[in-house]
Amino acid sequence: MVDGSRPPLHGNRDPYGKSPLPDGDGVPVVPREPDSPTTRQKLVAAFVVMIVVVGVVIGALR
């Protein structure tokens, strides 16, 4: 007869996923390119720079 009980699950292993890598084998790290700023971020940065420049000009004219 076949025993219907299942063996206990390991606490750190997904029973349905891949088995863990053996010691010494690692996944190579591929460097990611930095994300480029979005159009909205560029507009906000330009707006902030414009406010700073206007503030400096107004301060110099006083």
C-alpha cells in the first residue's frame, strides 16, 4: 500500500518552485541602466530653476 501522508515541507523552500541553487553558484548581477527622467520631472525641474533665477534677479534689483 502507498502511504498517503506527505513528507513535511521545508520552511525555506517553495514546494512548487525551483530548487535552491547549490552553494557557490550564484545568479550573475547585470547592472541596470539608470532610469531617465520623465517629461514631467524635467518640467518640474525647469520650473524650480526658473523660480530660483527669478528670485535671484529680483534680489539683485532691490
